[in-house]
Amino acid sequence: MKIYLSASFTNRVKMRPVRDKLWSLGHNVVSTWLDETIKSDFLSEYEWKRKLAEKDRAEVLSADLFIMDSENISTGKSVELGLALGHFHYKLVWVVGKPKHIFHHLADQVFETWEQCFNTLETKYKTYDLKDASL
């Protein structure tokens, strides 16, 4: 399953082990912002931020499952949630952590912990094991 992880940018290092766990479960995490690079010198700040926003938007839309970490509400991840909810008929939307505002209650599922989220993925949304796939 293609998964987009949404969290505040300041929590990107904290979210990397979450991404790694999802990968270990056989899922494809499309959130490249977790390993964001620095701005190229030839781009203005405006151009850089626009390109980042376009990339994030494309990644949200490409995902089958959108998972938001509710810690540290930020404008960016609220926009991502709105985009995912706007395409609810194409993807699942989950929130991990205590809902912080009314729109978190529109999620398909809300989990108190990441462990609960991982357990649901393992039991209901199994993928094939890449080690067992023959090429």
C-alpha cells in the first residue's frame, strides 16, 4: 500500500522510525519530506517553497492511505489533511494521536498510538513480503 505520513516538519526525525516500520511491513511510504534536502542556490525562496508544496501535494494524492500524526498541529499538515479528505473516495485517512480539532473526526480511523496503527496495518492490510517475491 502507498502511504503518505503527515506530521509537523519539526518532527521529521521522530517520524523516520515510523516510516521504517511501515517499510518493514511491506508498504511504500511516499513522504519524501522526511528526508528533505536543502534549497538549490539557483532557486528563489518562493520557487523552492512552491516546488516543495507541489511535490507534497502530488505525494498526498498518490497515496492509498494518508496517516497524520496529531502531535504539533501545523498549517502545512492541516492543508495536507484537507487535501486527503477532499479525495476521501480514493484513499483511507487515519489520524494517530488525540484529535486536536473537528476535522480530525472525519478520518476513517483514529488511533491513540502508533502501535495500534501498525497492528491494524499488519492484520487488515497485509502486503506481500518483498523477500518472498521472485523476480
